[in-house]
Amino acid sequence: MDLARAAWDVPPLDPELRVALAGLGDTVREPFTPENLAARQERDAAARPRPTVHDLRADGRFEVDELRVPGAPSGQDVTLVSARPAGIAGPLPFLYYMHGGGMITGNAWSVLPRLLREWALTLELAVISVEYGLAPRAQYPGPVEDCYAGFVWTVAHAAGLGIDADRVIIGGKSAGGGLAAALALLIRDRGGPAPIGQLLLCPMLDDRNNTFSSHQMAGVDTWDRTSNATAWQALLGDRYGTADLPPYAAPARATDLSELPPAYIEVGSAETFRDEDVAYAHAIWQAGGQAELHVWPGACHGFDTFAPRAALSQDARDARTRWLRRILTQSDGGKGPGC
């Protein structure tokens, strides 16, 4: 492929997404750079205040608690936000979730209203959301070790949390999807408690930032290769650009994708991560594993956040829910939620 082209043919955006993005103005496409990173992080935190535990309980519909658990031996404690539908007896399967934000923004609380609304009640599912350290203050391996420590603690204390240690799915979106993929590799290689599935939504997998789609969507996607390079450099520091980076830092570096839990991988046709995500699904298949891949036509990065009512966003949410229900049903001997 010719990466030296001056101009690129770009997949067209879905019409509903194009209208929604036009209404948001230019700020949504303003790239992150090393020079504006600190200001952008401060602005993002101010623009999206995190909900409180009281807010998340939604007038008693959910049981929500903040937990401080031991982190990695050389790190600080990790905060987990535990949420489940109120009034449902018995240990629940649970989704161990890592938020998006390019490893440089976001928090464990803000993703929960959507996760609880879409899945917790419908699937009788608990959610544990992880507050991992953000770059550049926390650099590799800090964030993935935060996620691993929280996962191991959660599984070990499942009985007290009212969750089923044998029915855990790990997942995340964007940077969180990359962390979920890295966590699956880390759990496998350390012999940890195996999840039954990994939900990888437009995952951020490849620090090399040199796929066809990363060049094709430069300056176009809502998260382009400039923002991507800024985020990876913030996460990796002096290790950025090195040849021997471990797959737990960037899962696209993995040479062995065998013995991983079934994966759901989705990405848009008009986004930076398209080619690295498709390649990851292909590598899982080549290793003899199971992956369900969705490439949503005309979708940009974060499309369902920017345009939640668009038909494409609804289709994506439905597909994720079907996969979750199927994985949970298979792990429960075919009984399924509510049976």
C-alpha cells in the first residue's frame, strides 16, 4: 500500500452521523497534541463531571458501591465502582469494564449510566468499573496492572459481592477495549481466573499507528493519528517507538493469540482503528480462537456516543447485547437470564 499519497479517498460517514457531528462543531475533531494535552485533560474533566454514587443508584434501582482494593505490589490502591440491579437474589454474572478516553481522559463513574441502562437490568448483570491511572501521570505498566489487580481481587471476593466468579466478561471501549485485550493476555499468561468472554469496542491496540486506516483517516476521524500518537507517547514515555514493546502494553504486538476467551470486536469503517481491529480478529481466528467482528459502515470513532439515536448506533447496541446474552447463556448451561 502507498502511505505516501498526498490525498486519500475516505469512506463516507453514515448520513445520520454526519448530521450529528456537524452539530457538535469543530471541537470534537480538535486533535490532542503533547502541547495541549494538560489543558485538554483539565477541560475534559470540567466538561464531563462524574456522577455520584447517589446519582448512579437511580432512586434505588441499582445497588452501587465504591471499593478501594489493593493494587499492584509497587502501586497504589485501585478504586472499583460496583453496580448491580437492586432486589435480584443470587450471584450475578458480571462485566468487568474499563472506560475509554485514549488512556489520557475518562473515569470509571461516567460510563456506568449507559452500561446499567443497556445491560444490567435486561441481562441481570452486575458491572464492575475500574478507575485505572491516566497517562502521562501513570505510564505503562501502571494502567494495565491496575486493571489486573482489580480483576484478581474482584474474583477472589466474588461471594461477598454477590457475583459469580465463573461468569465474568471483561470489556471496554477505545482505550478500555485495548486494556481489556491486554488484560485477557495477562490473565492467560499469569494463569489467572479465566473470563468467559472479552468485549472489545473499537479497541486501541497498536502503538505503531501506521496502518492504512490510520493514514486514511488522519485529520478526519474524531480520534485521528495525531491524537493517537499523543496518547501512546503519554502512556509509554521512553518506551514509545521501541521494537520490543510487550503485548500487555499494545495487544497488536502479540504473536500468540491462542487460548483466549471468545471476543466481540467492533469498529467503524471510517475510523482510525479499523485496520488494527480487523487484523486482531483475523489473528484470533488464525490462532484457532473465536471472534465475532462487526465493521459498522460509515461509523467514526465513538459514533454511538455522538449520535446515540442513529439507526447505526441502535444496531450496534443490539448486536453487543445479543453477543452478551449468548455468551452468558452458554456459560449457564443454556438457561439464560431470567429463566
